[in-house]
Amino acid sequence: MAENVLVVHGGGPTAVINSSLYGVLEEAKESGRIGKVYGAIGGSEGILKERLLDLMQFPEEKLQLLLQTPATAIGSSRYALEQEDYEAMVDIFRKHEIKYVLLNGGNGTMDTCGKIYEVCKDAGICVVGIPKTIDNDIAITDHTPGFGSAARYIAETTAEVGADVKALPIHVCVMEAMGRNAGWITAASALARKKPGDAPHLIYLPERPFNEEEFLEDVKRLYEEKGGVVVVASEGLKNGDGEPIVPPIFKTERATYYGDVSSYLANLVIQKLGIKARSEKPGICGRASIALQSPVDREEAVLAGREALKAAMNGESGVMVGFIRDETEDGSYRMHVELIPIKEVMMYERIIPEEYINERGNDVTDAFVKWCKPLIGGELKDMIDFKEYYEEKEGGSR
């Protein structure tokens, strides 16, 4: 039996999911053992329809484009699989002499990975998961490929919006970040700050119940102090009863299309405080941006793809590649890869721990910033503010 590989992408794309695919291809070529590396065109549904493309036929200069291609070059899906679908896959794998199946995705995809492993474990087919999600909510792994780039995007964007609001300090701007029930991306906006007083001025995470009165108090105080206020809020904010502050407009078992949280909060500011406010919702711009792709994220995504195929060729199955952060004497960032049993990560959401959230629930702590900063791949670009220089020199306020 030839040692062919199948790579499947699941769920929402990231800025580096194709980098993991590139890692698989590079490892396959260097191993000398692999015949074909199939990409399932259109995700798990592509397996059942046998829409398989051998990616090894493409020249290296084409494959290198994966490192700078957003979304997923082979397509993805949220196709709902039934037990008979999983069982049918075994014959499809055998037909195409597929010995290694690599599933690249988030919580739902890791659940699929575990179920495919169960039907393949007696068939001599190894199944390994490659983590992927901008939400950073997969269990055990320190972080997931895709998050670092989304974190850099929200930080850069928040810094730019902050400069705009500071230049014309007449309103409140509410930015909404993706992440579902986990506030990792929202929290990463804190990396926009280079000195005290920089935006974001308020950060609201879904891990804490949203208190409308405290929100309005905080906004009013900061507006009176600064004139311009930047708020970053998670799309998944919930009230004290655990209900979304804005009901989702569409929801399935895994996919949720959230209501417009930023618009809702901006309208609150206008209606309750009489202050001009506007909302911004970058949405999928943040997961598609190659311009703000984190180089650390890209390199680690390549590593995850390589390590997944290595593990499979070594006979490992029913596992996911995980990143474990190392303790270093000088506090510098270093990580290593470990294989995590897929049953320990299937459908489990990892949320922000309490030590990363401030007491009032409207900001993050220094501990979070220290954890997150290495993942975005370097400092944000510098800016100059002559207005601030003038006011400091003249002793003015704003």
C-alpha cells in the first residue's frame, strides 16, 4: 500500500491555515516515503464526494504561495457528518491508498478527527489533528495557529483607530472582536498600547457578565477625561443571566452569527449618555488579513503541519499536535510540541482564565499582555503625535 496522505480543512479559515498545509507538503517531500498528498476540496464533504486533489503535482514556487494565501486554498466546510458518513470514509481511504489522514481545524474539527480515528483505528490508517482557530479556544495547547495573526490584526487596528479618535476627540468608538465564547482576540487589543492612556481604554470579555450600568459609568468618566474613547468588546458578551446581550441572528450546533454588539453598545452611549458614538466591526477581515499576518504564527503553523505528518508516519493516531510553552530563566518565549490525545480536546472550549482579567472586568492584566505579546511577531509600527508633544510642552490638556 502506498503511503498517501489526506489533508482536510474544517471550519473558519485563518491567515495561516495554508502554512500548515505547506508544512505537511514539505515534510512529505523530505521524508521520501510519501506518494501523494491529497487535499480534500471543500472540507469533510469533499472526502465523501471524493473530491481529492494531489498537491504534490504542483511545483515548489506554487506551493510557496500557500505561505501568503489567505483563507484556505483547498476549501473548508461545516458539513454535518452522520455515523454512516464516518464509516463510509474507510473504504474511500482504502480506495485511494490513504494511510495518513490529517484534519486541520478547531474544536468541531477535532471532534470530527476523533470520530474518524475511531472508525480507522483497526484499518491501519493513522489520524492526527492539526490545531487551527483564531478563537484560541482549543484545550490544553498553549495557543493555536491562527490566533497570533488575528491578535496582531486587532492590536494594529485598535492602535490606528485610537490615533484617529485621539486626533479628533469628540466621540466614543466601539470595536467588536470575534471569538465566540472566548475573549482571546478581544483581549489582544491591549497590545495596541505603548504608553499609559493609549487605546483601548475599555475591554469587555465574554468570560465576565456584562454590566450595562458599569459600562456607561466607565464610558462617561473616560469621555469627560479624554474626549475620545475607544472600547473593544467581544461579540459573545453575555448578561448576568448568561444570555447574549444581543440575540444571535442565526445559530446552528457549531456556527453562530452574532447580533451587532458594537452597534448595540454605541447606541447605548448615544441614548443613555447623549454622547456621539460609532461602531466598527472588522469581522472576518481579521482572520483573512495576510498584510498583518504574524511571522511567529506562520512559522508555528508550518511546524504544526510538519509535526502532524511526522507523528502519523511514526504510527501515532488519535492525537493532536499541541504547543507547550517552556519556562525560561530570562522570560523569553520558547515552546515545544507535544502530542495530545484527541479525546482530551474534542469540543472543549478554553476560555480566558481569571488571572488575565482585571477586577472590574473592563480590562486585561499585565500577565495576559506578557503571555500574548510574543505571538504577534514583533512590535507594532511606531506613530508620531505632534499634538501630544505640543500639549505636553505647553501644559495643555487636549
